Amino acid sequence: MEQVKILFVCLGNICRSPTAEGLLRHKLQQRNLLDRFEVDSAGTGDWHVGHPPDERAQAAAAIRGFDISDLRARQVSPLDTERFDYVIAMDDSNHQNLSQLAGAGHAHKVRLLLEFSASELDQVPDPYYGGEHGFNQVIDLIDDACEGLIADLLGQQ
């Protein structure tokens, strides 16, 4: 069976998208499903290319039992929208940028992460300029959405 490829995207690829990548990998590994999926993350901006996730994101992830310290930021490319089956944005701004990057042929792959969530919110807020609470809220939202995403993925296989 061919792997389903999932790409999480936020602005700088140091807070929300690497958290989503690490958390989804962790959840898939716990279910012995990781070999069925390829999970990655990227940013629409290039400011942090090559940098590890924000230390606050790493700390929040570690408290929840998963490690994102080995991830490195990269910028999304048009090839990503061809290669990945799901291109999942954290917010409307990134969704719009990704839809333009994908063009008509691949725009159907671009989704908002919280479409898979029970949350009343429709966007994952950027915790970068906030405190520890923001990073915990982001993990809560991503955790719920990853459960919904897994259910969606398994329903399509």
C-alpha cells in the first residue's frame, strides 16, 4: 500500500506546523500506523529555514510526551502541493497562500487543520508572540484535530 503523504503548513514552521507534525507522528506510532503515512511540515515564509522549533513549542511538546527537537524548518514549495495528498494549513492566511501556490490542479488538497476538529475555532492561533498558555492551547487544538484527521485518513484507506 502506498503511503498517504501529509504536510502541515504555518507561517514560519517553528511553532504550529512542527507541533502538528510531531504530534501526528506520535499518535500514528502509538497505533502502529506510522509506516502507512509520511508526515512533514513547512512554512510559507523563509525566515526560519534550517532552525529547530521554538523552544517553547519543544517544551510544550515534551510535557505532552513527544519530541520535536530534531525537526528543522523549511519553506513550502510548489512541488509539495503535487507530492503531498493533504496540505494542511493552520490559518486562513496560510490556506490562501497555499491555494494560490497549488493552483487549480492541486488546490483540493489544501485544507484547514481545524476542519478535522470539534473546536468552535476555525484557525489555530499563532502562539509565537504570546506566553506558555498559547503553546498549550495550540497543542490542545492540534491534538483534537489530529484525532479527527486520523479518523478521516483511516476512513479513506
